[in-house]
Amino acid sequence: MAYNKITEDILASIKSIVGTDFVITAKGDLEKYSHDETEDLHYYPEVVVKPKSPEEVSALMQLCNKHLIPVTPRGAGTGLSGGALPVMGGLLMAMERFNKVLVIDEQNLQAIVEPGVVTEEFMDQVAAKGFLYPVDPASKGSCFIGGNVSHGSGGPRVVKYGTIREYILNLEVVLPSGEIIWTGANTLKYAAGYNLTQLMIGSEGTLGIITKIVVKLIPRPTLDALMLASFNSNEAACAAVSAIFRAGIIPSALEFMERRGVEWVIEHDGVAFDLRDGIEAFLLIEVDGTNQDVIFADCEKINQVLEAFDCKEVLFADTSAQKEELWRIRRTMAVSVKSNSVYKEEDTVVPRASLPQLIKGIKEIGHKYGFESVCYGHAGDGNLHVNIIKGKMSNEDWNNRLKDGISEIFELTVSLGGTLSGEHGIGLVQKSFMPIKYTETHFELWRGIKQVFDKNGILNPGKIF
């Protein structure tokens, strides 16, 4: 596809739509928008625009569609797949001024929120009214809810409460043509034609730009218990995961952490934690509800299951401060790993009973290709984040041979019944691996859908396929 540059006349039209104060063209100011949290990749847009209303987004899309200007939507820039990188230059549409929680409907347990609202701020607002929005990625304190929707983001608590797809009822979307539509209805049931809301979730800004989100809420549990279980092997910890569910317990969170990751958190983040010799892996297990006796009974059952997998110790967090400190270990692990080494992060997901085979295979592949890995993630969902560490790997092997190793990780994942991403998306950096899982028929269907929505291919080009 041949795209056009932004001329002075087009730039003047952009400024007339949003106002000069919300248009950025200076190279130094564009730097912030040239990258997200994906490795060390930088792609500069020609211009950054910060619209405030659906009507402004519509006018911008009409202008760019007419002149064949590529448009990259961007939330908070916390993504890990390169989805917000303006790889074709053009116009980057920053959604940070869409930052209002518009309605919290206490009668229907719903909220209407703009895409630039920080996820944790939204969670806190609804919690103050007794509700729970359980989609809480590790970056919840900085990521935008619009980016979560666009990438199908998750977090620890979707293991009990379900993925983001179960909480988005309706979306206001601006199409590449500039038309503004609602994708569905503000109802719990929907059986009227193709479900465009579900199609938009996880589409990574390639089909339309989200400007309002209707979210389902649920009553907030008032009590919880948190356990940290330690094991002498990754495989033993991973094997215990499926057994907990088979025992009839559904934790509100079940996270896996490898020893190396905990070591780096202690070093980088200053967390005070007694990391004992011989311990190689941990499960962080949360149980919540409204009845303390039921919660304690569930914890006892979990403890019995863990004993069968040679669990070395179970630490119960006695205070809110202890709970926060244990969660901080898990939530800061990605940042700590990134601070220690050049790395690449893969987002594998398999049926949870296959986790022991997955992590064993990842370590074997690393040994074959000469890279180290630090693994952690949402074990209760079978979702394992694989941080590949450059370490002593030569630059030549890192730049040329590593891709074969990553391919083998994904081939293993698919062979175990899994797929290439659980919550980070495909974006720019994973698209070359898509044929490992998907056939040409899939690609034809996806391209056909893209063509229907975006005839000129201007919206977030170069992503997914």
C-alpha cells in the first residue's frame, strides 16, 4: 500500500479540527510516542494529534482516509506487542484526552467510560460504590482501558471472573471512513446479527477507533486470603495448578513465578523477601468471597492439594501490607526483568494441565539455542509469559538464530493445544509467527474483514498480518 505524507495543507486541516495546542510535530516531542514497552523499538510518526470528542476523531479519519494518510491509535503506550507503534509514519492519534468515567449505573451494574481512563482509576471508582471490574493487567496503574479492550488484556483475576470479553457490552467506534457507530446494545444478551462488539475486542485498532466503552460490573467481594506456595521445581508448581481446580476450588488469582524473576524483583525493587535455598518456583494463590469460613475452608483444601505436589512451604499473608508486598513481587516482575537485561517477551497460553510440559519444553529449547528465560504469569489461565534473556548469547545469534528458538516455543505451545498470545496481542512483533497456528483460510477471512472496515488500509497498518 502506498501512503502519502502529511503536507502543510493537511497539517493546517488537522489543526483546524483539534486546535493547534493538541497537534505535535517537533521531533523531540514526538519521541515519547515513537515507542511503547515492546523491547527497544522506535518508529516516529509525522504528527501526533490529541482529539477530545468522537466528532473530532471522525473528522480526522475522514481527512486521513481521503488523503491516504496512515493512522495509528495509541492509548497509554504500555503494550508489549508493538501495537501502538506508527510503523508507517503518518498520524498517531493519542487518546489521552478521552479520560472520563461518564456514567456508573448502579441500577443496572454498568458503566460508560472513555478509552483514555487509567484502568486502576476506573476500578477504584466502581469499587467505591461496591462493584468490581476484575480485568486488572500488571500495568493497571498506567494502562488505559481502551488499550485493554483493543488487545484483549487480562490480568490475574480473570481466572475466576472471566476475560475482558465478558465485561464489554457495547462500544462506540469511529470507522476509518469517519462514520460513528455503536457496535451492539447495553444488554447482557445479544443475538441480533454478527457481534461487532466482540469483533472489536482484540482487533488492536485495525478496524476502528473506540471512543466509548459500556462495561458490565459485578458485586465486589469483601474478603480475601492470599497464599504463597513454594516448590523445588517449576514442573511441580505448574502441575499443582490443574489439581487445585480439579479439587473443586476456583481461586480469584493463581500466579506462577520462577525463582530468577523473584531474585530480580528483590534486587531491582527492594522488596524484602526471604528467598530460601532450593526453592525454584512459587504459586501466588488468592481466594475471595463474602464468607470468611468458606474462604478458609477453600484455603485448607488448596493446602492439601499442594502437599501432594511436594510443596515446601505455604505462607499466608496476615495483613493488608503483607498482601500488597506479595502482589508487588508479581506485578513488578516484568519491569525488574527488563531492567536487568536485553530481552524479548512472549505470551504463550495452553490448557492449564499442559503447563508442566510447556515450561519444561521452554527450558530445553533455551538450552538448545543458548538463551536463558524467566517465566511467570497467570497459571490459572494456562497463560505463561516467557521472558527470553540475551545474557551471554552473541549478537549474531540474538539477531538471527533466536527467531528459530521462538518459533519452536510457539510450535510447542500449539502442539499442546495452545495459541500465540493470551493477552498481549500480536501487533508488530508476533505477526511472523502467526502461520504456526493459523492457515491461509484464516488469513483470507481476516483480510476480508479488514477490507470491509478499512477499504484503503489506513488504520494501524502493518499489524497482526
